[in-house]
Amino acid sequence: MESRAGGNTATGCLLKWLQGAVSYHRIMVSKVRPLHSKVEEMTAALEQAVQKMNILQAKKSTLLRRLDELEKGFEEASIDKTDQERKTSETMSQLEYLSSLAEVSSTHFNNTSRI
């Protein structure tokens, strides 16, 4: 080492330090910088994924609210349908009763008109 540095120990130490700095720089360029680039890429991808997830969660919330509204509407429609079916059944019963009364009246009228 001293022969490279011209026999001076201070110069030899400086040369050794410089070689270490060059070695460190090479490692940084070849190993660490690509890792930093990868971290930046992954960070950007993560931010995009988080944004997409937030959008999807907002859509999910909207759809769940809509589903609740539809469920309530369906329940109300089912209740209305049941009421309408009951009223229809009552009306049909009344019509059958009135039809039978009309038939009896008609028969009675025909019988009294013969006399």
C-alpha cells in the first residue's frame, strides 16, 4: 500500500479511505439505488391501490344504502300486496253474496209475477 502511496502512511490511509468510498459508491449504485427505485414504484402503486380501494368502498357504501332502501320498499310493497289481496278477497265474497241475493230476488220476483 505504501508503495502505491509513495511511501507516505497518511497518503496510504487516504488511498485506503478513497478505495472504501469508491467501493461504497459502487454498492450504492448497483444494489441500493435499484432498491430505492423499487420502493418509490411500490409506494406509488400502493397510493393508487389505496385510492382505488377508497373509491370501491364509497361505491359499496352507496350500494348498501340503496339495498336497504330497496329492502324497505319491498317490505312496504309486500304489505300493500297482502292488504290488496285481503280486500280483493273480501270484495269477491261480498260480490258472491250479492249475486246470490240477486238470484234469490229474481227467482222471488218471477214467482210473484206468475201469481
